[in-house]
Amino acid sequence: MITVLADDLTGAAEITGICLRYGLEVAFGIDTLPEKVAPITIVATDSRSMTENQAFEIHRRLAEKVLTKKENQIIFKKCDSALRGYVLTELVALLEATGKNSVLLQPANPVGNRCIRTGSYFINDILITETGFEVDPDFPAQTSSVQQLLLNRTSRISNPEKIHLGNIQSINSDGFYIPDCNSETDLANAVELFNEKMIIGGSAAFFEQFLLKQFPSLVKREPKKYRFSDRYLLISGSTQPESIQFAKELQEKNCPVAVFPEPLLKKDSNDSELAAWTEELISIYSKNKKLALRVSDSIIQFESSSKILKNRMSLVVQQLLEHSNINELFIEGGATAYDVLQKLNWKSFTPVAELALGVVRMQYDLDPKKHITLKPGSYKWPENLLQ
């Protein structure tokens, strides 16, 4: 039995897709362990958007719940491949909950040109400090040293000697071990360092290698093909060009596309404006049986804009589902998806198909007629998925 704890929703969905790709049964929960028992359990949190203490507490609580299960459990900590988030803090929480003393961590993804060389992080052969991650709004990469990146983002560990980097051939003492990784072979070799007396974590690419070691007979399956023509709602919080283009293509296929009206793009708006627009959307869906809902085609910025706009989107979706017979939800962007599902109080899912890389369809356990399909904002929807 393997339990994966992820610090964001799309990272959890990516792990889910890998499992489905190999035909493994998966149970999926948000902030809690799902009711269903499966060989692989995946729990999505939003700890990357929380405070450090909140991230610590949710990971310790989840690990303690995992340990109450009778089955032998391996905990895999999914982290961002560029080490954004409170990676060490969350690993410390898992160590405290399990009583273990060492961690094997491999955030690299050589296929995506994200590598670790002599303890420094490279993206497309460029030091991470010379990429867009240097100005990340939440976790800027102010150093290319993996050791320092990790230490800069935690208050729980201060001793750099606890973090071991470079050409690691064995793990014989306490601490955090992050081997150099420049190829898929290095990724596979890193898995060989693992034993069940330690915590393991890292990128989705590393999880795939770990999975293949645990289940050597696995064989990849072709992604399932679906096509939806009506009774769906697509929700997008992304302003990426690909998302805008996809919305235009939907319009050409006679799917209405609605963006927030101007008053709802401002910090201060009243409930009546939101209610009036929601009524319009319910009417549009009633006539067309499909609808794509976007915040805006441009970046909207004001104080707490992300939180406020996500909340408004979630309230609209909640009302749409209450007043319309919608069984298929498509959500683009992890932060948007997490907020929507929190408002709906949907916590437990059964993943049913990987539709494309990073695009996962799941059944809502408390209402099996309802399905949700998740996609990171930077990934593409499968061709001809929606009509």
C-alpha cells in the first residue's frame, strides 16, 4: 500500500495519471484520506498556498491517519520539481509522525530538462536563478544551490550538514538525501537507495520510477478517449494563451463562453451583482446544456485578487450545480480546482481515466453520476474532447 501526499491539486492529479497509465487502482482524497481502499491512495492538499505552520500540521495529521491503517504503508511525499513550497517542513512533519530519521528526496525530472548537478539546480541547462523561477511570486529561487533553496524555505531545519547532496551511493545515517540527477538512469538509480525505514519523496517522474520498482510487471496502457457534446461546465482560472485559444475554439463549436463582467473584476463588488450574473449563467446553461466559464482573458491584479476572484468563481459554480443538471465538470488550474471543490465540499473521488498527460477524469464518490476532469493550466486539453 502506497499513500502519496501532495502539496497541490494538479501535482496530485499528475501522480494519479501515472497510476492510471499503468492500470493501477487509485483512491483520491482532498485534505483527507478517501473512504475507498486501493493499492494507491493519493491525497491532495493546498499546503503550498498555506503558511509554513499550516503546511506542517496538515502533513503531520495526514501521516498520523495513514499510520492508523492496518496495511503496511509507504508514504511518498510529492513535491514541486522546482522545490517551491515548504518541502523540508512537510518532510519533517512526516518524520515526526512516523518516527523515521532519514529521507530520500529526488525532485528532478530529466525528461523535462530539470536536473541536479553537483548540488545545483538546472532547468534546460540554465541555473534556476537565471530562469523565471527567480521571480516566482511566492517562492522565488534566490539561489541555485538545492541545499540552500530547501533551507531558505523552512524554519524547522537550520543545520546544512543534515542535507546530503552529490553522488550518493548509499544512505547509512540520519538526514535528507538528494542525489545528483542528470538522466533517466540517474532517476532509476536513485530509487535503489530507498528502503522502508525512510521517507521517500520527489517529482512525478521520480514517483513513476518508484512505482515501477514496487510493481515490476507494470505495462503502460493507452489513454482512454472521451468526447463530450453537452451537459458540461468548464471552469478556467488560467490566462495562458493556450487557454484563451481553447475558449475561442469552444465558441466556434457553439459552446457559450462567459467571462466575469467588469464589476466583478474589481476588489469591491456587492452580492447582488454576483447573484444577477449567476442567474444569467443559469439561463445560458439551460438553453445550451454546456458552458465555459472564465475569470478574464487578461491578468487582473488588486490586493488579494487571486483569493477574491477564486472565491467568486467558486460561489458561481456552486449555484450553477444547485440549479442545473450538470454531471461533468472540467477545471483548468490547480488553485481554481482546489477552491471550487472546497466550496462544493467534494472530498473523495475514484480516478477512472487519464485522458492525456496531466489530464485526469475522476468520479465523485458520494454521487457517482458526477465526474470531474482536472488539468494544470500549462497543459493541453485532449483534441476534440469538448464539442
